Amino acid sequence: MKRCAALLCMMTLLLAVCLPAFAEGPAGTVEIQYHDETMGAYGPAVQSDKVNVLLNGEVMELDVPAVIRTVEGVDGRTLIPVRPIAEALGAKVVWIGENRQVLVSRGSDTIVLTLGSSAAVVNGERVELPGAVPPCVAMVDGAERTLVPLRFVSEQLHAQVDWENDTFTALVTAEVPAQPSPTPEPTPAPTPTRPVGQPKGYLLRMVADDKAGSITLYLNQTPRYKVVDLGDKIAIDLLGFGIGSGQDGSLKTEDPVIKSLRWAEHGTDLYPEEGRVTRVVLDLTPGCTYENNVKIMGDPNLLAVVVTMKPPEGELKVPERDENWDPKAFTVVLDAGHGGSASGAVYEEVQEKNITLPITLRAAQLLREKGYNVVLTRDSDVYMDLYDRAGIANAVEGDVFVSIHANASSSNAGFQGTFTYSYPKSMAGEKLAGYIQKAVVDAAGSIDRGLLTNDYVVLRETIMPAALLETGFMSCHEELAKLVQPEYQEKLAQGVAKGVENYLATLPAKK
């Protein structure tokens, strides 16, 4: 018996050493499935430690418990269903299904969390999540909930979070704001010009992204709206909506089309049947119009106002070349954006410089095969000063200069499309940009975001017609997945080469 007992003890010890064991936390465990955003499916069920959550000393009752999740060996982070904690802290929660995003807002504070992403956008600024543990969808006993980092979300909503390791308890302390009492209407009130009644929804925040050529209106529910064309102004009327912060305001932009925007709440003066309306007014640059320069795209719970520069007048025709026209007489300067220590935008561990270089090299090869003289500012992963890039183009007396980039938007992770920039008031540059934009969009099948102008160094300092192509948005997971594909890069390169060739065909022959 002693021998058997000793043998059994030894086998138990061996099993303890050889088999992985899950150390249950003091709050217990739960069997949970996490949704993989990349695969688009749930992973296998795993055991995760539960976390007790106390808000101002009171236990939070959750139908799906808070849990500790560890990603790639990083210290675990507590995830909690988003709606209970956000609403308990006086915030509103909006689900933006198309972008797989959760918008949490309270007053002037907004948090945009993208499922599967280790970064959030807080008040328009990109912020990395602690431990790189992303928000996710999880399933427990058939119940699906969106889980977000407890400490991160709570602290962004101005709460304090402490941790009791002995009991696996998160202690959340916050001054939960009371709902503001409605301001009584003055008496007498002949014709109300300010908001009356309870709004059907709220405008939570507006973000202007000059680089993306867009303004995004974040709302707490899907809006009904009307657009009023006022010539040099556009009014977007959100019917039945108030302003989440409760204050009118204005915002200056650096956008070449929209000079500024203003917003204010109205009562029955605009639409008597609606009671309350929020009007957003866009002040346009002289010469720009709603018809030619502005598109409004509605998604659940947000409106994206996309602005574009008017393309060159008339169709972009490619004239017949005369018999003396010789491609060898033309010099094309191609500039692969960033390089070396200047990585450019970085999303999902992809660096912009590694997208722009292969596109540029292939476009150069295609143009050389047609007989054009092509000069590259860089043909390898090296750092190049912006002024040096322009200097190379000027030194070789290039006929055109094209800089190739990939874009990013901090305010809208779902934003996609292709832009081409030229220098303000450069008619030749705008014409070149128009040919490149059309050819790239046609070749790649990308969303056409039109033409923009900007005072970029490489556009300002070059003495020949110059254009800067933004091939697509790395901040959008779907578009980034295309930008890294060699097949898609080939289409973009063909578009660049075709656009350059079509523009040069409009020039007289050179000896």
C-alpha cells in the first residue's frame, strides 16, 4: 500500500509539471468565447478569470461578467461589457456596425473603440490601449456582449480605478453626473427660437479631418436630416436632434473647400413640426458649391461630410500625338513617400514606406518600358529630406513630379478612398492631379474622393507640375488589406503610369 501511495503521489507530481494548468482566480472563472475580428468567427471556449466590479462601493450586476484577458503574453487586462459601465458613468453608447466600432460619449468627451484594434480615438486623438488588449465581442452561455478595457474607459470618463488583488475586485470611484434639468422656457414666449421639448437624438461631436478631406458628425442614433443649399454655404439640419454638450459653437478648418463650420440648436423657427433641430452650417470657399464639392454620406449614427476640389473643367481627354512626339524627351520624377527612419503612417504593424516604394518602382518600370526618362528620388529604404526630393526634381528639370503616399484618418477608421493633391492655384498641377486621380481610380477600382490642394513642401518647392497621390487609407482595415497586396499595388502602379502618360500627351512635342 505504501508503495502504491508513493507511486500515485509521484504520478500526480509529474502530471502537475507536464500538463498546463489554469490557476483559478479568487473570484472564480467563466467559460468564454472571444470573437476573432480577423477570422470573422469565434475562437474555442477558454477559461477566463472573473473580476468583481464595485462602483462607488456598490456591486455591479452584470449578465456577462468582467474578465481578465491576456493577449500574446502581455499582462492581463480587465474587460467589461461596455454598456453597463458606460451608462453607469453617465455616458451614452452608440454602435457603429459598419465600422465595427463603439462610440462612448459624455458631454464633450468621446471615445471611439474599434473591435480588434489596440488603439482608440479619444476626443479626435489616437491613443494606444494599455497592454494592447483590444475591445472584442465575447459569448458566455449564448449571450453576446461587447467587452472593453475597464480601466481605460473608466479613466477617460474621469473615474478612478483601484485593484484589490486578493479578491480580484476592481473598485471604480466616480462622481456620476446627474441628468441636467430642462431649462424652463421664458414667459411669455411668443415665437420660440430656442429648443423646445425633448430631443429625439443628440449631435455628440464633430471632427474635422483635413487630411481626409472630411468632416464627421457623430450622433447617438441614426438621423433624419435635410440639406439646404445656400450657395456659398450649406446647412445640414438634423431633425429632432439637440447638441450633446448643450452648447452652440464653431470650428475653423484647414480644408481647401470648407473654411469653417457652425452649429446651433433651433426650435420651431426652422421646422415647426419637429420642435427641435440642430443646424450645422458649412462656410465654403468662394467658387466651391454643394453640387461640385460636397458629398454627404449617411451611416448608422454618423454623417460623413466629404469635401472635394472641383476637377478641371471638361473631360480629361487624351489628344492624338503628332509624329514628332518622342517619350524619350520627357523626364518623369517619381517620389516614393517616406523611407528609412521616416516610416510614415503605421497601422497593424504595416509601415507606409513599405507600401509606397513597390508601387513607385513598378510605375517607373512601366513608364521606362514606354520610353520615358524616369528619375526616382529614392529606390530603396532610405531617408530623404522633403526639400532634397524637390531639389532632385528641379536639378534634372523634370516635366512632372508625382509623390506617392498612403493616407490615414484619426477620426473615422472606416474611411476609404483615393485623393490626389496639387499646389493651390497651380493650374498645371491641378490638371496633372486630375489625370492621375482618374487613371488610378479606374485601374484600382477605389473610391474616388476627388482632388484637393495643399501647401506640401514637395508641391510648393518643385518648379514643374506636381501632384501628390494618396492611394488609400491605412487606418481602414479593409483598405489596408488591399494596399499590401502585390496585385493591388500593380493596379495602382498602372494607374500612376497611365495618368502621367495621359497628362504628358497634352503637352507639345519636345526636341
